[in-house]
Amino acid sequence: METSTIFQMMGTTGSLIMCASSIPQIVKTYRMKCADNLSGSYLAILMLGMTLILFYALHVKDIVFIMGNSISLTLTAILIALRHKYSTSVRQSDT
């Protein structure tokens, strides 16, 4: 097996793991209907970093990082939407 193939497989596996890491938090937030412990600053910085990496991946045409970051950005956007929907401060202002 060629070295480039091994690194391609490692990159793909790492991207899948990174994408999957958001799913437990999304499920927990959705089930608990509570997002008080999610840091908005963390999510914003994470989103910014992933967006910059996606731009770089698009520039160098690296499909592994393009797909991985696209999925991660989508999952992070879902988490941000859940944080907005279930945030205590948002709920308290509605009442």
C-alpha cells in the first residue's frame, strides 16, 4: 500500500471521528432541551476555525478536509441553533 493512501485513510478516519464527536452533544442538548452549559464563545471560535480550514481545503482541493469540515460546520451550526432555541436566557425573555 502506498504511503499517500495510508495518509488519505488516516485523514478520512480522523475527519469522521471529528464529525462524530459533535453528535453526542447534539443528542444530549436535544433530549434535555437545555443548552445552558454550551459556551457561545467556544462555538463561535470553533465555527470560525472550521470555516477558515474549509477555505484552505477548497483552495488546495483536498476532498478529505472539504467533506470533513463541511459536515463539522453543519453539525456545529445545528448545535448553535439548539443553543439558541434552548438557552435559558432566550426562554426567560419570551415569558
